[in-house]
Amino acid sequence: MHLVSTPERIEKKADAIQRRYEEESLMLDKDQEEFKVIEEVFDRLTLEGVYKLIRKKVIDRIYGVIKSGKEARVYWGQDPKGVELAIKIYYTSTSDFRRGMIKYIKGDRRFKRVSKSPRSIIYTWTQKEYKNLQLVEEAGVNAPRPIAFHRNILVMTFIGEDGIPAPLLREVDPIDPDDFYIKLLNDMRLLFTKSKLVHGDLSEYNVMVWEDVPVIFDVSQALLSTHPLAESLLQRDIANVNTYFKRLGVEVFDASKMELWIKGESENLS
């Protein structure tokens, strides 16, 4: 049976052609070499997600990779006003990493109905990091500010300048290690008492140094303070922080007293 195209069908087809034209035009205006890398690493749905964020004017340009890990790549980009962005894109094919995600999602009341499909887990993980960053921002903790997310793509403010990211704490010693230590502890307390979160993987690898102030990042695995794993992970965070600063010659606080203070159950550390 022959189907006659209705005005609605014609309009939809025209819209689809227009969107494709806009996507191709946008790509011609970007860094071709960098997008070639993106196309080689990421699948069609990820690329569609990037195009959507471009059309929505969240992203204007994507430049080089500033961090590449086993679970994601972080790109330097800009928005239409030239403001620098960090664009984190999670791989959707890293099976080992996906298996590790489950224990950080399970038991979180914000994500009760999560499909066990690999792609759904990655999308939930991206949403979790975005929501955690929102809580962190509301609490006043020094961290990248969340801007948008879509599927496995997270857009944040860029910590650094002119495409050069702020160094990690493991890469550069603070000017005043004692002061930096106290600032980091204050952020850990805000994280717990205001954000109601425990980072869960805090160390010199997940803290940047910017203008001699700690900036906490990688909060995707951060758990609500009510989560069954929260207490043990907080204790691990405290141990990691104390171990690092002790190596710098800082007279660190007792771990048990730190835990009570970070939880807001004590008013002093001494």
C-alpha cells in the first residue's frame, strides 16, 4: 500500500535533514583532529550526545584530551562565550569498571530503579556524578561546578587556565602544607555535614591545587552519608589524607578525632 506523505511527515523529515546539516556544519568548525580521536574512541550514541550539547549551546568547541583514564577521558573545551569547560566522557565498553560501579550505586536512594544493562549503568554513573557535584556546590566545597550532563557526557567548569589544568596535589607541594591540610579538612567536613556525602576515594590523586587552595574532584563514587559503606570509606579517606600530609612533615590529627569532627559530632580536633 502506498503511503502519501502528510505535511507532518514532510516536516519531520525536513527537521531531521536540517539537524544533520547543522551537525556536519558544526563539525567542520571544530578541531578536526580532536574530533577524529573522539570518533575513533566513542560510539555513535556518545557522538550524538556531543552533538546535542553543541546544539543546546552548552559546548561550542572541544580541544585536546587533558586526562585519560581507564573509565573516561576528560577534554578541554569552551562554551559559546569562550568560558573554559572540562568535558568528561565515560567509555561505555569498559566492563571491569562497570562491575565496580554497582556497589556505589546500590543502596543509594536516588537511584532505586537502575537497569542492569551496561549502558544504563554508565548513564546512571554520569548522572550520579552530576548530582553529587550539585550537592558539593551547594555546600560551598571547592570543586568543579556542574554545568550539564547527557548520557555518558558530563560538562563541568574547567579548573586551570588556557587549557592547562591545575596540578594534582601529588604533582606539586602546597606553599604552606599545614594550612592546606586544614583547608582540606574543612572541605571534608562540609562535604559530610552539608553535602551529606563521603568522597570515598580521597587522596592526593583526587585533589587539585589552584591558587594554593584544594579543589576536590572525581566525586562520581561519592556516597550519601547514610549509605552502609559510608563510614568505612570516610575512614579510608582520612587515612589517605593523613598519610600524605605526614610525608610532608605536617603534624596530623588523630584519625578517630578527625572522624568525629568531620561528622559534626565534635567541635574541635584536639
